[in-house]
Amino acid sequence: MEALVIFLIALLIGSSHLDVGEGQSNNFDIVNFGAVGDGKTDDSGILGNVVAPEATAWKGSTECWLCFREVNGLFLYGSGQINGNGASWWAQGKGTKRPTALHFHDCNNLKLDGLTHLNSQNNHIGVHHSNGVSISNLHIYAPGDSPNTDGIDISGSTQVFVSNCFIGTGDDCIAIKGGSSNINITKITCGPGHGISIGSLGEGGKKENVEQVYVRDVIFNATKNGARIKTAPGGSGYARTISFEEITLINTRYPIEIDQHYCNGKAHTCSDKGNSWNFFR
Ligand SMILES: *[C@@H]1O[C@H](CO)[C@@H](O)[C@H](O)[C@H]1NC(C)=O
Ligand SMILES: *[C@@H]1O[C@H](CO)[C@@H](O)[C@H](O)[C@H]1NC(C)=O
């Protein structure tokens, strides 16, 4: 039941800041909560819409809006929507710290299926330090010009399978960051957005590794990038055993991009001692 309790708390935090004056009260229709009852698996079904508060009304974490930590065997599914209500947050500008809409940390054997994710404040879904993750049948939508609205961000995780998703946002479709291995991504349509990215790795001089990433049967439709690997100068580690197969590119500006001098617009803080390819392999 731990998962249900945490999830309900997250919803209450959100709901207490909802502007019901704008007729949004019926956007809260969470039904069909229930555990499998085997004492191990917690199920959370969402059929209605969960809507985030406006930026100025949010007094919670800047890390995440709906946050799960140390919940094993969580299954989040349904035909409902998780709506980050991003417009008022994006208007604050790229420099402000905005929460990931749905964030999982130390959640092993996690399963996400079927939900629609809209207009996140920052990244839509973050999976961190979680092993054995299955993500399928999601629809993730945000405008192509919305800032930092990655679809799915994966870091420090292993055995992650992402399949049958539509992801059109303003930033990375899927980003695979340091400490990740054994990631299978298949049957995804990306666009608009920045493609499927490894990294960035090694920002701030860090040592970071990513390996065994298999991307297959993906359509990039009107994305800026397709397959992409980004490493920062001054960092170290490796990005290895990475494959992209059966890729369809439609109107993609940079189909393959390997940038070993990625500074994310922060050229002045980017250490430039030597070439990063001396340290990344
Ligand atoms: C992941 O992809 C690799 C390479 O295509 C494949 O060998 C492996 O069986 C896949 N794993 C799963 C569990 O689908
Ligand atoms: C690509 O995107 C355009 C514009 O949204 C759409 O009309 C078209 O059907 C898409 N093509 C594929 C193969 O998904």
C-alpha cells in the first residue's frame, strides 16, 4: 500500500492548489485505485485527469511534482491524463528550476502503461536509480517550442524497456544519462523534439558511463535530431555498445549527431582542457 499512500499524498498536494474557480474541479476523477493483494504489488490506475497547479501557486519541490521514491513493484496505468499545465511555468524562462512532472527514484520493477502525459513543467517522466522498468503505450505531448520538456529521462538505471510510445515535445524524446545500461527502446514515434539522446555525459568534470542501449524501429518525424550522443569536455567515462536500427527519418535536421564538446549553451563554464575524446570513449 505504500505506493497508493504516496500517490494520494502527491495528488492532494496538487489538488489543494487547483484553481477550481475556473471550472477545473471535475478534472479530478481518480478512480479504480486498488492493489493486487499479493502483498508485493501495488497498482495505481488513473482514468481521469490529474492537473498541476499554476507556477505561482506551487509551494512544493522544484525537483518533482508527482514524486515516487523507494517503491518497488509499482504499476501506474490507465487511460487518464497527467497534465503538467506547463504554460505558466515555461513563461518563467529557461533559467528557472521547474519540477519533473512524474519522477521515480529507487523504484525497482516499475511499470507504466497507457497514460497520456501533457505539457510538463520540465521533463515529463524521470526514471532514476531504478532497475527492471517497463514503459509502454504512453502518449506524451508538449509544444515543439516548450523549454526542457523531455519525454522520458533515464539515469542510473538498468533493464529498462520502452515500447509503443508516441512522444512529441520541445526537447529530447528519450534521454539516457549516466549510470544507465541495458536499455531497450522499440516502436517509438518521436516528433517534434530533439531525438533520442545519450547524455549529456560528463558535465562538471564527472565520470559517467552508459552502455548496452538498443534502439530499434523508431520514427523521427520533424525532429531536430535523430540519434544523438552528447559528452561534455573535461568529463570522462564511456558510451559504448549503442545501436540504432530500423530508424525512419522524416524531415529531421541532424539525423546522426555525436557531439564531444557539448556545452549546453554554457560555453563559459565549459572546461576546455584538451579534447574530450581523449577521455570519453
Ligand atoms: C534488447 O535488445 C537487444 C539487441 O537488439 C536484444 O538482443 C535483447 O534480446 C533485447 N532484450 C529484450 C529483453 O528485449
Ligand atoms: C509526421 O507528422 C506529420 C505532421 O504531424 C503527420 O501528418 C504525419 O502523418 C507523420 N508521419 C508519420 C509517419 O508518423
